[in-house]
Amino acid sequence: MEAVRDALRLAATRKGISQRELGDRIGRSQPWVSHHFDGSYVLSVDDFIRICGGIGIDPVHTLRAALNK
């Protein structure tokens, strides 16, 4: 699961999206995003898809790439 969180963090960084901006995009707070990125909260499938949408990345491609590392 760490590879998935790393992929999400990296994608957001590459697109210049801060945790606060991502939270605004998906209707969550910056601390909520931070806790999911650092592993403090369990990343559910729903949250993974929501975060991918906020970043503007394909969830299937992202998951495949993260799991193939």
C-alpha cells in the first residue's frame, strides 16, 4: 500500500497540486489528505479513486504502475 500512497504523492507533486488544493478539489480537509498520504489513515478504494480524480490521474493505470514497482 505504501507504493500506492507514494504514487499519489508523486503525481500530485508533479502536477503542482498542494495537499490543501487537493482537499478542496475532493471536498476534504488538508489534514485528511495528509493522513492518507502518510499512512495514518487506511486508504480505501473509494478514497483512492476520489484522490486520483482530484489529481486528474487514471486510478487503474496508477494502481497498476504502483503494484508493478
